[in-house]
Amino acid sequence: MSEPEPARGLRRGTELLLEAVALMAAAERDGDYSVADRAAALLRQALAITPEGAPQRLHHLSALGRVYRDQFRHLGRRAALQAAIDAHRGSLASTPPGDPQRAFRLFNLATVLSDRYELLDDVAALDESIRLLDEAVLADAGGAPLPVPARINLGQRLRDRWHRRGDPTDLDRAVEVLAAAADPGAALMYAMVITERYTERRTPADLDAAIEANRAAVAVAGSLPKDLADLADLARIGLAALLGQRYEDSHAPADLDGAIFAYRTAVDAAAGADRAGLRRALGGLLASRYELHRHRGDLTESLRLLRTAVAATDEPVTRALLLRDLGHVLHRHHTGLLGLDTLRECHDLLAEAERLLPAGHPERPHLLRDLGEARRELADAAGEPELLEPAVATLRAAVAAAADSPLLPQSLSNLGVALQALFAHTQDLATLTEAVAVLRRALAAAPPGHPDRLLVLTNYGAALNRRVDLAVEGMTDATPKAGGPARIGADGHPPPPELERDAQTAVTLLREAAELARHEADEERAPVVHILALALLLRHQLTGDLADVDESVDLLRDVRAALPPFPPDGHRLYTNLGNALRLRIEAGRPGDDAAELLRVFRTAVASLPVWHPDRAMCLINLASAVEMIAGVPPEGSDTANPVGSAAGRGGVPAVDLAEAAAALREAAMIDAAPSLQRAHAADRWAAHAERVGDLVSALAGYTLAIELIDLVAWHGMDPDDQARLLRRFPRLAGDAAAVAIALDRPERAVELLEYGRAVLLTRAHDAGADLAALRAKAPRLAGRLADLQAELDGLASARTGAAGGSERRHELATRRREVLAEIRRLPGFEGFLRPPPFADLAAAAAGGPVVLVNVARRRCDALVVTHGRVELVPLPELSDAELVPRASAFLAAVAEIGAAAVPGRETTDDPTASGGTARVAAELERRAAARRRLAATLDWLWRVAAAPVLDALAPTATLPEGSSWPRLWWCPTGLLTLLPLHAAAPMEGRDGVLDRVVPSYTASLRALRRARDAAPAGGGPITSALVVGMPRTPGLADLPAVAREEGVVRRYLPQVTSLTGPAATPQAVLAALPRQPVVHLCCHGTQRLDAPTEGRLVLSGGPLQVRDLWRPAGTAAALAVLSACETVRGGAALADEALTLGTAFQLAGFRHVIGALWSISDALAAQLSAEFYARLAVPGGIDPERAAPALHHAVRRLRAVLPGRPDLWAGYVHIGP
């Protein structure tokens, strides 16, 4: 019986199907897919003979779709892909829901649609593929045996769509689908997507799940086909990275160990460039484990891995990252390796990394942070302060790069620390101010619970401590100490509120920091406790509360007990403990503290090498302790320290002051130490040597201290900061000169007085030095110096507190010193802008003797400089001890005399306006007593100073009118600068200074020589002037004689420019000064004895201050008449700096200056002006070179009318040649 045709077709179709399947199986086995064409033809034939509607036809379509896919994948036939899609779509279209084969056919069509998505980026194909695979999963749930690859494919496609669109439900569905697929391949894919979800959401549950998924994937990696080997490697790396992350989150040691093991496995399995990154990660984790357990092998292996990776890598970015990690590990652990050498290597590695890593790289903030910190620490450890400015600049860049990152608080904190270190070197107060502001910002960025809060609290507290310490030093320096603890507020005046606020804030912040550090390792906790202890000590100095000192001692003793014998930076611990013990001893409780005090300070010194910059501080502390126990008076006091009376008994050890002197000498010689510390040490070493009669050593110490002043208050520093630092050496020049005189070296005494006094004036003059000779010899160097000076002057004028301004000043000052050194190597320029020798200084006395009156604790003398020589005139009746009360009484007297007038200029001598006969009588008596004190001061000055000098010079007695009077210039020192030496006279009415010489003043020999050298080239009369007048000033007395004074000026000078009333603004006056040879100002004036740079002329809209004029002029002028109160009065603070309006006008270019030492009468000022200008008058104008004799004549005329009222005529002074 023959077989029916339909049946034969079905049978033959099945045979063709089986033959095609066999061909493709062989192709898969052998990799030869050329048989695919034959297989496709067989299947097309099978379809042709298989009846429509037969179920076998669907099998043929599915098989044909698979063959077409193989043609696409293995033979590169893109058109075959669409044929595959059509075949599978046809197969699926005829497969109804519920059919056991539907799930497979859904999967097949989804697979080729996925291929189309990957080939053409066809999003519609991706969406359809996911829809089909979702249905396949549901069909599988209904009982059809769907292959595991369907779930893997669905998970992968959902992941693709999540990457494309960011819909979290796609990622969640991918995790869900793959978690249910029990297959090694699915395990790899599941590990990948759960890791990505953790990376996206950072939930602990996903982290734990990702770790377990990657661990499972690694476990089955050996059973995977070769084409999945890359995924297995990713699982190993992922497991390592995730365990490392969980360790960072939880600090569980097991996770750290697991991460290290996983990375080691990954390194062994990896090849080529991948190994560098794995070694980097493994090296970092080993370094972390070293920090945890201190197993040396971990650190050694870490460094070996990182060095190997660096050596094997040339690609710039990868190399930079490896260098950064190696540098970071070396930086963290340099003290346990090769110390300074390791720190230098770390710096060099990080510097190379910074050059290689491009801007904008996410690791750059970390790199800049590490490099900046390495530079700061290297500056400290190696004594290389020139690294501090690069460190600050690098950390500024780190802050900018971390602006929107979690690294910001730490970066700000590091910058704040570096700024503090830079301040310690430069003493530029703007730097410390910025440090506090930066750390305040860091604290705001690290709220409670932030991982960097401990670091920020500690550093912010340290910055506040430094600011409080600076203020305490400044206030105690300004007030002589009389033994006992130096405590602000002990004199009845409370400390400033902002100072108390800083001190209290520091303690509060550091207590919080100490609590946070309570569970840290001892070496981490110790620095916090140190700084808290210091905060308590500083608060004690404000409040006097000894409980703070006791707590500080207890804290520091506990830390010392917990640390090894010689911890890193142990000298800081011993220093803080010693300071606490010293305060407790000074409070009158020596006991056993004195022995411990010496022990800890000696230990601090012994813990540092001889070159270390901090050794100077430790030596100075040791010297102070020895002095205190020996009973040496504290600096600025003549009262013995009460502790010394107990030395050698009652638990107080015996000491030898030679130890203190040796310590101070050594401290002064440490080149790497801060210049301020060295200068203080040299000053005190000299005082020790002087005390025991070793005057040669004393002179060496004082000379070194004066030389160091140039580095302490360096050229270019903010003027206020220079003044603040110079205040710390009020007696230095005088003490040095006194020792030189005792050694019979008067010329050296003159030099030391010149170098150690009027420092700010000399700096300002140097800034305007004539560069003509230098331009002729070396124009390039002259240009560089001029440019540097101009920028420095601009910064000083701007007085900016902007970030980076202080570093820029210091950088420019350093470059200026370098240029000066280069200039001084030129033949003929060896002494360019150097302190001149005596022979050059003596040239200032070309017009008559210059008398330097030196007041020192050792002795007082007049050094009379004449052209080419100096004569010593001892002044045995003048003493430093008597000068202080005399000056105070004189200042009180002139203040009392002028009290009836509004401060500025006196307008009346009639006190009856106060009302009431008794009150009037009392007022008259007070003012009469004040005038008697003034006369007594003039008599005392005559006896102790003026008469001995004039007698030594032996000028003739009173000269008749018309004779040529001899000239004499006074150059007093110390508080003597506030007294009227020029008007000294005996009380009984005999001749005084004004009857023997024409007196003038000069701030220094150099100032006088500069003024003399600036004489105008032409000899013609001066015909023009600027008059500045304020007849009315709100809140002050009217000055009706202003118009009379202007009239006097107009009478003798034909061309007068007038700025009066509202037109007389500071800006207008400053703008007009350079164009005028003569200026006459009549207005209110005042000086601050405690802040002489704030001396002012009261003009329209604001004051014109000393500091506004404190810069050299570009042109020379002839005469400034300052018809205002206190215009040539200096300060009780910085008395040797000649910070007066008069010297400021001379600096501004005016060779001759007329001014007043105290308040003057408005009416009499006009009368004196008339006499003065009449003596200056020459045909066609005036001759300012007659200024000194003209003032001398006018004052004598006024004295003749009012002989008993020196308060009305003795205050007028001439400054100039």
C-alpha cells in the first residue's frame, strides 16, 4: 500500500529537518559554518513539502530562524538577521498561548530582536525583546521548561534598558529575574546587576547581596565556558572591591582580610595592564591592614606592589594614580620607614603625579590634598620654610577641586593648618586671620556625625589657640611684668570680649574633639589632648582660674603615660606639659612641679636633632624655666621671681644660669628656626652675658638680634604686622649700644642704634631708593627690583585680606631679597641698600653735630656725631628707671593743660566757662600745677641731658641778633622721643637750649642724610604752595585763625592753591601733595600713643593718617608746615620708630617739616606763622632752607612775650636738614 502524499511530505520534511540539525551541530562542533547554506536550503525544502497547518512546519521555521542567526553571527551576513526575525516571528505567530513550545519560540524571537538592538541600536527591538522574554518567563511559570538562557537574556536586556533610560524598575526586575536563575552563567550576570544596584543606591542590603552574589559567581567560575571567563574575572574583582567597601563602612577586619585575599586571587588571574590597577587596590588595602594591626609584612608588601605597578606603567593617568597611592602610603608611614628621606621621596612622587594627572580628574582633589600636606610636613621636618607657600597654593587648589565633594571639610582643614604654619614663619597676621576663617568654613561643612569632624575641630581649636596666644603675647609685651603669672586682666582691665570668646570657643570645640577621640588609638588621641591642654592654659591666662592649669597638667600626664617613651612629635607633648607646670609654679605652688618642669623641658630638647626648627622653641622654654627657678626677673620686669627664693630647697631644684645662657645661644644659632624665636633668644642670651659681665658675648647676641629683625619684620610685610613685631623689641637697640659703649666702641654703638631703630622709616626710604646708578650698570636688575617694589607697595596700600594676599607679599619679599643678592654681587654695588657703616652715617653731620641720646638699663649716654667722628658724652644723671615716670608726668601735664579745649587745638585759655567760682579756681590750680610739671620736665631735661651735651660742645653763650647760630640735631631714643629736648632749660631762667643752638630733630642719621641729599638743584625762591584748612570741623572746636594763616602764606607766596572746608578731603590732599613744593596745613590733629601709625589730621570726610603717607614720594618737595596738634609726637609704643605725621611728611618728600609735640593755640599758631614766614621771605617768594633758623627765631619771640608759658611755645619743632 503506497504512503499518502501528505504523510510522505511530513516524513520527508522531518528527515530534512534532522539532516539540517546534524549539519549545524557539526558546524558548532568544528567551527565551520559554511554548511549553514546547505542547512538553510534543506529547511526551506522541508517547509515547501510540509502542508500548511501541520505542526511540524513550526519546527522547521524555528530551525530555519536559528540557521539564519548563525549565518548572521558567524558568516557576517547582516541580511540573514532579518530573515531570522521573520522566521521566528512566523513560528511564534502560529503557536497559540498554552502551547508547550510557545515559551521557546518567544525566547527565539526575543534573542534575534536583541541581536538587532545590538546591531542597529533599535530601541523598538529592545522593547519588543523584553516584552517577549517577560511572556516567556510567565509561560515558563505555567509549566513549560524554558531554558535558563531566557532568564539571563531577559536580565541582560532589562539592564541594557536601565542603562539607556534610567528607569529603576528595569534594574529591580533584572535583579529579580536573575536571582531566580540557578545557573553559573546567571550567577555571573546576577552578581553584575546586584553590584550595579548597590553602586547606584548604596544600601547595606544590596552590598551584602552583591558580596554573596560575587562570591557565588567566583565559586562556579571554574565550570564556566571560556567565553564567560571575562565575567568570572569581573566577579573576582567585584568581590574584592565590595569587601573593601564594606570594610570602609563597618571596619570589620574579616572584610579587610577577605578583600585582600580576593585581590590577591584577582592579581594572580589577571594579565597585562589590568594587573597595575589590581596591585594599586591591593597595596592600598594592605596599607590599611598595617594601620590596623601593625604587621610590618603588610606595609612591606603594600610598598612592593605599588612600586612594581609604577615601574610597569607608562600610561600617564594610570601612572599618576599609582604614584599618588604610593606617595600616600609613604606619607602616612614615613616616620616608621626612613623618616625625612621617605618624606622627600613621597613629595617627589606626588609632585610627578600632579604633573601627569589632568585637571578635572576625579582623583585630583585627593592628590592635591596629599601633595600639599607633604609639602607642609616637609617644610617642618626638614626646616625648609620656603615650601610653605607652595604647600598653601597646592591646598588652595585642593579646596577648589573639592568644592562639591565629600573631601571639602578635610581639604579646608588641611589648608587652615598650612596657613597657620605659614603665619608662624612670616608673622603676617592676615595669614592667621584667613586660617581661622577657612577652618570655620570647614567646621560648617563637617556637622556632628561627619567623619572629618574630629580633624576639623582639632585644627580649628588650634587656630583659635594661636590667635589667643598672639593676643596674650601682644598685651603682655605692651605691659611691663612685675613677676608672677603674666595674666591679661590682672591690672583691673578685662580682656577684650573677642579674646575671651576665642578662648572659650577653643576649649568648647576641643572638649568635643577629645570626646570623639576617646576611643581612638593613643597616637591619634594625643594631639587632640595636647591642643585642649593648651586651650585651657590660654584660658587661664585670661581668667586666672587655676583649675584650668590643673586639668591641663592631668591631661598631659595621662597622655605621656599612655605613649611610648619617644613618640613622634613628643617634644610638643613635653612642651605643653612644661608650660602648664610653669604656670602652676608661677601661681605660687612650686612643690615637685619645678623638678618635673626641668625634666620635661630637657627631654623636649633631647628629643630633637640639633638642626630641627622646633629645637629653638624647646631651648627657649628650658632657659625660661631655669631663669624662673633661679629667680631671674621676667622680661620687662626688675622684680625678682619669687620662685627663685626657694631654689635648692623644699623640692625646688638648684639650677645654674649658665644652662639658660647656653640654651638661648644655641637657639639663636639654629638657622631653620623661625626668625622671631631666634631674635628673642639672641636678645635674652645677650642679656645673660651682660648680667655676668661677658660684654663681648653680649654684644654678639644683641648684634645678631638686630640683624634678625630684618627677617622678623621683613620688607614687604603688612605695615601693621611689622609694627606688631617690632614692639616686641623695645629696648634692643639701646641695650646693644650701651654694651658697645661699655666696650669703648662708640662708632659701633652708633651703627647699632641706626640699624635697630627707625626700621619702618628706613624700609620706606629703601623702597624709594634712587636706581639711576643701577639702571646704568644693570638695567634688567633695576627693572626687576622696581617692579617687585611697586607690587609690594601696591599690596601694602591695598591692605587687602583677600585669600593669597599674604603669601603673595611674602613671595615678592623673598624674590626681592634674591634680586638684592644678585645686585650686591655686581662690582661697586656690594653695599646696595645695606646698613651703612659709621663713616657713611657720619656724613649726616655735615651741617652740625647730631646728638644720639641713648637710654638703656645699663647706662645712658649721648653720642655726638660730627663729620667723620663720634664723641661720647656720658649722662650719669639720666636713667631708664627715672625716664618712665618723668615721661608719664609730662604727658599727663600737657594733657591737663589742653583739657579745656576740644581735643586737637586749643582755642582759649579762659576756664571760666566751666561755671562756678570754686570750680574755676580748681581748674586754674590744676592747669597751673600742670604748667609747673612741664617746666620741671624742661629743667630735668636740661640737667640730665642737654647741659652735659652743650657743655661738651662748648658753644658760646647767648648770641646777639643777626649772628649765625650754631646748628644741632637731636636724635633721642625710647620714651625720650616724647619729651622736648629742644626746649630744655633751667627753671631759674638761665639760658637753655634755645639760647645756645638752633635745634632740630631727626629720626635717624640716614633720614637726615637723605633729606640733606635731596636739596633742590636750583637756588631760586619758592613761589607756590598748597594751603589746607579746616576752619570748622563737626564735633570739634572751630579754628577761626585758619584764614589768618592762609593770608600769611599768600602774603609771601604768589601762587597758592587752597583746599579748605569741604574741599579738604584726604583724597584731594594726597592727590595735590606731589605737585607742591610747600604745604601748609591748619586743622585739628591728634596722635595715639599706643598706636602711632593712627596719628591723624582731621580733614573733611575723614582723617589723613600716618599710614596713608607712609610711602616714599616720587618727587622732592621743600617744606611742610603742620599747624596742628601733636603732629611730631610719636608713640609710647614703638617709640624708636619715629612714627609721626612729621616723619611721614618728610618721607612723602618734604625736606623740612614744622610741627608740634602737643596741643597748640589757634591764635598763637597764626602769630607764629607770621613770624616764621617773614624770616623765610626772599625777593619773589620764600627760601625753605631757612626753616630751622626761622622757627627758632619765631619761638624765641613768642617765648619773650610769654616766658612763663612754655606750653604755648615749647611744642614747636623742626625736622630736617
